Amino acid sequence: MNLNSLEKEKIEATKIRIIKCCEIGEILGAKIVVFHPGYYTNGGKTEENKEQTYITIKDGINDMLRLINKKNWKIKIAPETMGKVNVFGSIYEISRLIKETGCSFCIDFAHILAREKKIEYQKIELLFPQKDWHVHFSGIIYGEKGEKSHRTTEKQEWRELLKNLPKDKEIRIINESPTMIDDSIEGLKILREIQ
């Protein structure tokens, strides 16, 4: 998946895959298709690289939105915040895409922590004022460049997230750890404790 590939065929193949997911999701009654938008040109070493990457990804999203609207589908496409610094998908980039295309979004708090080294909940709330949030969350093993892999979510990580999420929004949380069912049960228990 890369809406910013140097090979046009790969960009088109990425759009086809996302649209196919939307087609199947529409039949199944899914609300959202989450995807990784792509990689920076030349690793995003300059602001010019990052801006060109943004424009290319934005164009790809607009192409897909036109097709979704033409087919009268209700499903939404959602680029995800990403956990590696050399990958497109900072909170600022995803927030800007929403404003400029009307697409939906996925806030991955574990990715944000991996990329930014901290989570500034108030800043995220300002960047994403929408009432409906789709959220991914899990424990993460970190490396020098951000996320390495997912791990079981610790209780303290759940408490931190649930305590700081805004209370005036509709929020779906998808846990992506290797032990997602147990993690989700633990998260629900903690939510009941702190409410």
C-alpha cells in the first residue's frame, strides 16, 4: 500500500485495493476502511519531499472519494496516523487531509507514541474536533525510528488512554495487540472502573 510510490502502477494498484475493500465493506455494512497512506519521497528528508508526498497522497484520496461518491456508498476511507518517522502519517498530516479532502481518519495512539515519544491528548483533540473517532491502540515495542512491533497492552497503558480520551465523542477502539481479545476485555474492565 503506497499512494506515493514512484511507480504510477503501484499507486493505481493501491487505490484499486482500497476501493475493493470499500466495495466489500459496503456490502457487509462496515462504516470505515482504514489504510496506511504511503511513504515519503526520499525518506522525507526535506520539507519539500514531505509536501510533495502530501500532495500526491491527497490526490489519490480525492480520486477514491470521487468514485465512492459516484457509487453512492456510505462507507468512509480513513488514512491512519503512522508510527515511523520515515512514513507519511503524522497527526498534522492526517488532520490536514481531513480538512482538505473530507476523508475520515484513524488515530492510532500507539503509533503516535512511537513517532512523537509522547501523547499530547489536548493537541490531538484540537487537531481532530470531529465527534466520531476511530481509534487503534495496543502496546508497542519501540526502536530508534519509531514502531517495531505490537505487544500486549499493559493495564497502565489502558488507564492512561481511557482517562485522557475526550468524553464528548463517539469513540471506537480497536486493539491491535497479539492478544487482542484478552486486551479488549481488560480495557473494558478498566473503563468500568474509571467511569
